[in-house]
Amino acid sequence: MFDMFLFVLTVVAGGTILYYASIKKLLRRIQILEKDVARYADVIDKMADVQSKTLEKFSRRFEELDERLLDLSVPSWDPEMPLEKRHRVLTLAKQGVPMDEIVERVKAPVGEAELILNLRKYQRGVKNASAARAAAVTN
């Protein structure tokens, strides 16, 4: 009877030792995985920073090109042409000139100048909304 008790005790003790050894191995593996996840998170953060900086750089460049196209697209020989008036209103507004001075310089009604500026804001909003929708679809 005592031999049987010793046998059971030995089996239980051996099983407990194996159980704790496997738990110890699992904990080490979890620690390794946590380090890997932290390293991957750092890499992803760095990639996001690079992408953000690149986006800012290209956005600034597109704005510069947009302004340049606006400058090149309008004939300056006829100040009464609607396109020339639009160009002058947008250029003065970008330079920070107040609305009353823009109206005076361009010799246009206030409503017309406001309409030109509001249409420009609307067009940019539509472009930004379209880009956001496209980005959402691809993600």
C-alpha cells in the first residue's frame, strides 16, 4: 500500500514539475513575442512618420503647382475677361488682401468676389472629400 502511495506521489510530482517547466517555456516565448511586437510597432511608427512627411511634402508641392497653373492659365492682356478677374481675386486673397481692397482693385461687386472665393473653397473641399473616399475604399 505504501509503495502504491509513493508511486502516485512520484507521478503527481513529476507531472507538476513538467507542468511548471512547460509554463516557464510558454512565459519565455510570450516575452519573446512581446519584444517582437514592440519592435514591429516601432518600425510601423517610423514608416507612418515617413509617409506623413512625404504627404506633407507632396501636398505643398501640389499647392505650389496649383498656384503656378493659375498664374499661367490666365491671359493678362484683357482685364475685363471673367477668367482674368477670377485669377486676380484668387491671387489677392492668397496674398491676404482684405475683401474690400480686393473688390476695389479688381473693380468687381462684393458678391462676385465672394462667389469666386467660395467656389474655390468648394472645389478644394470636393477634391479632399474625393481623396478621402478613395483612401477609405482602398483601405
